[in-house]
Amino acid sequence: MAGNIDPRSAPAEEETLRKSEEVTTLPGAASPPEPADSLSNIRRLAAEGDAEAQYNLGCIYDEGQGVPQDHAEAARWFRLAAE
């Protein structure tokens, strides 16, 4: 009959959902790498001359994302990216 739920099946369904949400770590696995778009990684790449990272760093300073908003610093990175 539609709409009827067997209360005996609820705990099993909850257990299945809980297990599907767990993160599995393989034995001996290294910790996850730092995200490629982390601020420290973008700064490193920008300092090494990566134009895309320089542009992204300009956007970060222009919008104040995780750093104090600084339009002059943003313009500096945009100029470097354009060269």
C-alpha cells in the first residue's frame, strides 16, 4: 500500500545513509593535498610569474577575498598578468 512505511526498515535505512556519508581513508594514505586555489599557492605561483595566478591574485585584492581590499595592489597584479 502506497504511503505506508514499515517502521522496522527505518533503522536499516538510517544506517545505510550514515555509512554512505562517512569518508574512507585508506591505510597509509597521505593527507589531502592543499587546494590548488589556496591563497598561499596563488601567491607562490604569481611570484613565480604565472599570469593566471597573477590575474587571480589581482581579483582577490580587488574584491578583498581573504585579504584587506586593496585596489592599488590589485592593479599591480593585473599589470603583471598583462605583461
